[in-house]
Amino acid sequence: MADTAERVQYELSLLPWQSERWAELMERRRNGRFPHALLISGPEGVGKQQFARRLAASLVCETDDLKQAPCGECRACRLVRSGAHPDNLWLSPEEEGKQIRIDAVRTLIGQSSLTTQAHGMRVFVIAPADALNRAAANALLKTLEEPPPSSCLVLVSSRPQRLPQTVRSRCQRIAFRPVADDMARDWLAALGAGEEVEAALAAAGGAPLAALQLLESDELKRTAGMLEDLYQLARRQVNPVSIAQGWAREPAGKQLARLRRVLFDLGRCLAHPGARRLYLPQLAADLQKSVNDINLQGIFKYLDEINRLEREMSHNLNPGMLMEKLVSDWLSLTRPEKH
């Protein structure tokens, strides 16, 4: 099953839980009511970018039968697969976790005023759209208010609330929800997923593509290691500097995501001892052991700090200092006199 997650992300096939939204959009297209701007939203790991990729391919496909688009065989579909279609343009941050700045949006807007170079429409996809900084998002407004003919702007976001209301209100929302457990399990089983399917789905919040990535990595093991680090830090059984240095060796975004999963579960165990709906149900005993005498309000404050740091990651925060702060805050939250 190695590299299945990467392959799935770049296929143009429709995922089982996306069929209803796809049918709605295609019906609007057949009736000549296709929106000029879309906001595809939902939790991470449900295939929003794959849906956007299929949609963009459909809008430039050369087949005359809309029910068959994208056909996967015409010249346009082949160009889409190679990433070379002149009317299928994507805008993403230059580096993961960085912002999309106004110059990049102005370049995109300049391209939107050009006529199509092939059959179909010109499609502009911004993913993730919540990476747009305020000036860049505002620069889109004129294009959203006066869209060029034969064009479609597609915004993809797991955090649409970070977009200005003026942008959101001018887009037709296509919202995906967490996938039903049975459907997610069946899809993963069909790909040959192994014994850790339940643990991966729980850790991914029910998002199948995110679960698939977890199954193809050692992420579950590393998240368990994060919980052990926090436990030992709380009991002053390990050198805090060594822990901070170890955390800083990996991308900050991944470490913050792990911390968030662990902290959510610790909060649930504090608020509802014996809670069953956890991100890490296989670690329930370790989680319960770790919450003894930890303050629930302190957990919420720590989560708020994680969220703040994640929002500011695009401002070139020093990873080492960031992790030192998180370790220091955890030590303050679990200082010995609280035990």
C-alpha cells in the first residue's frame, strides 16, 4: 500500500462520499447555472483538493457529453494530468505553512482576463485559500464581483472562517463533512489497509485520506511518543531541553498537529472520565494516567496557544524557540505543586 495516499490525491476519480456534491454541481452545469466562484470546504483529509482537481478537469475537458467529463482521454485531460493545461491554473503557497501574498494573486487576476487557449473554460484554483493574507484576499474581490467570461474561481479551504466574509459571501459553498465510519472503513479496506484502520480513522477525525497517510507513515507511533514526552515532562523525569530539541527536528506544523490531538484527548478525559470518542482510543489508559491533577482550564489555554502559534507559523517563527516555549508552557501547567 506504499505511496497509495499520494497516488489517490492526484487521481481524477470521484471519491465515494463526494458523489452527491458532484451530482448537484453537474446538474447546475447542465442547466446553465454553474457558479463563477466556488468555495470547497470541509475537514482536512476528505479529498477537497482531489474534488477541485476533478472539477477543473471537467470544465476544460473536450468531450461534448457533460456526463462523461472529465473523459480522461482527450488532449485536455492528458494536459491536466501532466499539469500543463494552459486554462487550468493553481495557486498555492511557495512553501507549506507560508502565506499567499498579493503579488501572486495579482498575477492570477492578470491571467484571468485572458481568453481561453483551448476548449472549455479557464479555471483558477487557490488551495489552501485560507493561506491568503488579508491584502491578497481583498485583491480577489473585484474579480469575484465582475468575473471574466468563461471562467471559474475555485477556493479550497479546511478553515474557511479565516477568509474575509466579503470573499465567502461571493462564492457558492460546497461543504464536505466527516465521512461515515462504515464508508471510510470500506474505502480503506479496498485499498488494502491493515489492522490499524480504526486507530488511524480515529486519529484522523474520520477523514479517510488523512487516515491513509497515517497508515503509510509512523505518525501514530510518533503521536504516542508525544504523549509519553508530556507525561515524563509533567513528572520531571526527562530533560526539557532535550525534549524541545527533539520536537524541533521535525516540521513545526506536524508537531503542533500531534500536540493538538493529544491535548484534545486529555481535555476529553478530564471533562468526561472514561470518554470513548477519542483521537487516540488505543492510548486511553495512558491518557487517563496523564491527566491526574491537570487543570482543565489550563488544557484549554494550552490549546489556544497551539492555535495561535499555528496561525503565526507563516511569520518565520524560529522552530527551536517555538518548541522551547511549548515545553515551558507545559511545565508551568503541570508544575509539581499541582500534584
